[in-house]
Amino acid sequence: MFADACSLAQKFADGSSDPVTALERALQLAQSVPAAFISLCPERARREAQAARKRWEAGQPLSCLDGVPVAWKDLYDLAGSVTTAGAKFRLHQAPASADCALAIALSRAGLVSIGKTNLSELAYSGLGLNPHFGTPAGTSTKGEARAPGGSSSGSAIAVARGVVPIGMSTDTAGSIRIPAAFNGLVGYRSSGKRYAFAGVTPLASSLDSLGPITTSVRDVIAIDNLLLGDRLGMALNTTGLPLAGLRLCVDSTLLEDSRIQPEVKTNLLAAVQRLAGAGAVVEKKPVAAFQQALEVIEQIGWLGSAEAFALYQTLLDGPDAAQLDPRVRTRLEAARTFPASKQVRLYQAAQQLKEQIADELDGAFLVTPTVAHVAPLLAPLETDTTHFVATNLATLRLTMPGSMLDMPGVALPSGAGEAGLPTSLLLSSSSGNDEALLRAALAIEPYVRNA
């Protein structure tokens, strides 16, 4: 695994590596990681890497990450590539005529796009299984195949296996945060309006978010700055918020839930204790808005279900529906009778609770487990539909409220749990407070990882 993208770029700067060498390594590794990629674009990548090498040799890189390889979840358009959204029926569509807005921004910063990563079909699962293109499995210390997390399964596995240091992904109900958690990575769900969605296949427009899966927070900050138009990146001299006085809010009610595996809870509390010892101000209390969001989702329903059905109703009513993963098709169909009145109630509740949690946190950062459990065994999920449905809901449960309330969040690896698998802590903030969140994540990262 790369240390991170920033350290790889530093090797370009000191001459110990170069973008062409890094790319060829990435392309070779991509072929050796089953099902992580749906398609590669080696001709484009080599052209971009060669140009980046010349710029570094001339001492004129376009940005702090010039020449670094990046992979794109196959919801993002790349010119000349078909955007499959992980669906077999889309294979025969015309290739994209232009890059998506985010790929344009990163290309202008010199990053090298190597291809499109696998995902749950139509981005509609938190576990990452895909019967059409294969499932890019994670593994435990015993060598058991584990679910990669979804829907951004290929992005996470590509980063975890060291193919690329950056996997651009999307998150509607947890699709960045969950695969990052399952694979011991950093995943950033941005506020919904932070980045441009042009050229990205949607799922549920009021909940969709974009962001990277990486190995470090400083990589996230570098990508964020480049996407927002800072051509220099500013990542290498961006500082975290001061730990002394940094306010962290731990939802005490949430941690009493018996569904949270003991190691997940223990690792979170140990990280919080280390942070308190370093000067952070930790408050453990019930967070009413978060609890109410959980209750609304469980009792009224998931807004994303209604929006996804509306988006794909024509598909479900047509002949291509037979080609869908039955698990995805069943979940989409379940919202066919979703009443409009219920959908309106969910929109209203989301707006009210978004304002409420901002008031409750009052500038503090919310600390929760990213997922209540480590990555589950893959084989039972593939063979038992009832088990798949129950596990999928359990996996998504703690990330759904953040999506409903448009809370930017950073998933951070917090140690090891059952079978030696990664556990994860989620740091979240109120909608639109992304810059402060990223600086807070940068500050706490060493203490969270110090398991």
C-alpha cells in the first residue's frame, strides 16, 4: 500500500520515483486484484503520466499531486469509457463524450486517471456485492473472504491493495464511509453541495454526496482543495485544528446499543480517552437529533428508497429489469407503493433535524462508530438473501442519519476488532462545515489510529 498520495508526490519531487513508474505499477496491480475495476484506460493514463513526468523534471508540477494515479467509481463519467453504474444492462451504452466535472478538475491538477472501479449495482447496497462484474472481496487475518463494503467497493479495495492512493467515490447512505471502515481506510463524505455533480450518475439527489477514499486525511484535504480550485493544493502546509479545547461530542445513548460490537465501542472510547488526555474537551451526552433521525428512518422509511425508485421506475417497468441483481431489484421495487405524503414528511423531518443537530452540536464534532460491526463474511451474504437484507440494513444503520442530515463525515480507522478486522470511528459535523471538519480530522487522526 502507498503511504499516501502526498508521500508519493514527494517521491516525484525528490526524483526517487516518477509518474510513469508509479502508473505502470498501478496498472500491473490493477490486473492482479480481482473485480476491483470494471474498466481501465491505459492509453489515457500513460499520456497523462508522461506529461506529468516532464513537468516534474522541469520543476513545474501543476499541483502538489501532479502525476498521482487516481481511480473513479463507475458512476463518474470519463471520456471514452462507458459509465456502467455496476449494471450489466448499461454495458452497451455509448461511452461518455466528456469527463465529469471532478475529473476535469483533477486532470487540470495533473492527476492520472487509470480507470473505473466496481460497485454495488446502481450504487444500491452497503455491502458491495456485484453478480455481474464480481465482488472485490476483503479478507480477514484467517484469509476468509469478507464483504468489501458498498457501494464504493472497488474504490476501497483498489486503495487498500495499493493500486492507487485515491479512489473517488460517492455516498448516498454510507457508500464512502462503510467501505472505508471495512478496509481500514479514510473516507470523506462531503456536504451535498460542496462539489459539482455534472457527469455523475445519481441515485437519490437529496442525499447523494461525493468524496474520496484514501489512506490519510491529508490526502483528503489535498483533493478537497484541488476540487475547489486551489491549483497548489495547500495540503502539505494545512494544519489541523488545535487539540487543546477541540470540542468532541460522543452520543452516550448510541453507545449503549447492544448491536455495536464490543471492540468497535472499546476502540472508540480508547481513542476518545487519548484525545481527552491531549487536551480535547469531550462531552458524553445523548444527541437528540441523531436519535430522532434513527427513529424517523426506522419508523417512517428511507427517503433514498423513494428517490431511487422514481429515478429507475422506467427501468423497472421495462425489459432490462430482468438483468438486474435480484437483491437490487427487490429493494427498488419495495418503494413502488411509497406514499407521497410519507416522502414529504421525510423531507420536512430532514430539514428540521438538520437545523436541530447544528444547534445541539453548537460547533462541536460528533463522534460515533462508522459501522456497528466489522466486515461480515462474504459467502453467507451471497447465498442467503434473508441474511443479506438484514446485514445490509445493519451495516447502513449508523451512516444513514448523517446522510439524512447532510452531515459531512470522515471515517477513520480506529483499531482492530473481531478476526483482526478494522474498526472505524466517524467524525461528523453540521452541514456545510466541511473545512473545519477536515482540519479537526487531521488533528485527531494520530490519536484515533494509535490503537
